[in-house]
Amino acid sequence: MANTAQARKRARQAVKQRAHNASLRSTLRTAIKKIIKAVEAGDKGAAQVAYSENVSVIDRIADKNIIHKNKAARHKSRLNASIKAMA
């Protein structure tokens, strides 16, 4: 347990920040799922629209260091490749 007033405050702040980060991470996962769902539906046009709408979400979360920028780039690359591979 935190012994000093400063440590207690940092512990309180850490709880709030963790909840905020978890919310952003959830938003990221939802954005990725929307694209995957559109790809699995087989509609290339809808998949491209979903991709273009959700790329900014992925980038925004990477900018906030919730995920590493390389991980964001990897997700975007794989999702885009799956869209391009559609017939």
C-alpha cells in the first residue's frame, strides 16, 4: 500500500488512467472487428468504407501510445491486404 500522500495520489490517478486506456483499447478492438466483419461479409465496397472510417481510430489510439505505432501499422496493413485479396 502507498505510504506517502504523493504515492496515494499516484495510485488514484493510475486507476483512472487505466480505466481510460481500457476504454480506448476497447474502441480499437471494435474498429478492427467492424472491418473484419465487412471483409467476411464479402462486400468489397463496404469493407473499403469500413476501413477508411476506422483507420483514423487506429492511428489516433497509436498516437496516444495505447498501442505501439508499429502494431497499428501491422493491423492496417493486414486489414488492407485482406480487402485487396477479395474477389
